[in-house]
Amino acid sequence: MRAARESDFFVDVEDIGRFRFGRRTYGDRLKIRAEFARLTKPYVEYDADGDEVLDADVAGMASVVSAYKVLMVECPAGWEDLEAMDVIADPDIELKSYRIYAALKAKEDSFRPKAEPAGETNGQGLAPDDGVLVPAALPPIAPGSTLSGADA
């Protein structure tokens, strides 16, 4: 479990309880990826081209466990160590862990800025604004055009 911080948030998961997670930082991303690698390394295989191949179920489970392990601050009793959970005593642990992960991701998604609708807009503000708007849709390119300076 990580130490509590002011930026933590709570997630309520029906029939499981309330969890407190840390807001994901760049450092947390690194820790999550390292934990994912630790969990999956024994299961990585290589195809004929030498590319890594990892079973989708293993990758999914490792994603859940690694994010939980790095971001979880407080949890209901019995949920302190997801890897040590007894799947014989509770065969629904995997489904429950995916529900917790889905609730965590949904809460994190709610923090992200909403995308602006497509349409005419100025540039990104990286250069002086010349006041010229870019149309939302450009006319089709004429057949045979090479888009070289001569066509402009």
C-alpha cells in the first residue's frame, strides 16, 4: 500500500466496498510498468520473428494487479494483497478485481479534460496568431494533383 496523499480519491465498488487510490503520477506509471514486467516475464514467449508474445489473459490480469499494487492506499479488509487472494475460497476474485480496476479507470477518466468538438479553430498557440481560421473540412484534391509548390 502506498502512503496517503491529498490528491487521493475514493472508489466505491458495489458488493465489495470502498477503496482509496492515489492519483496516478509519471513515477507511478514507471512503477506500474515495472510491476507488469515482473509479473509477466515468466510467461513471455517469442514468435518466429523474435517478437514478444504474451497471452491476453495474463496481460489483463497483470495490468489489474500492477495498477492495484502501486495505486491502492486503503481497501476493505481482506483486499490488502491482491496477488495473495485465495481463488479457491472465493472463485469470483478475478471478476471482482476487474470490477475494481474498471471503477478505478472510470474515476481516472473523469479527471481527464473533455475533448473540444471538431470545427474551425485557431492553431495550438505555438506561434503568433495571424487570425486565419482553418476550415473544418477541406475541399477534395483534384485528380492528378501532386500537391507540389507548382499546384499551390
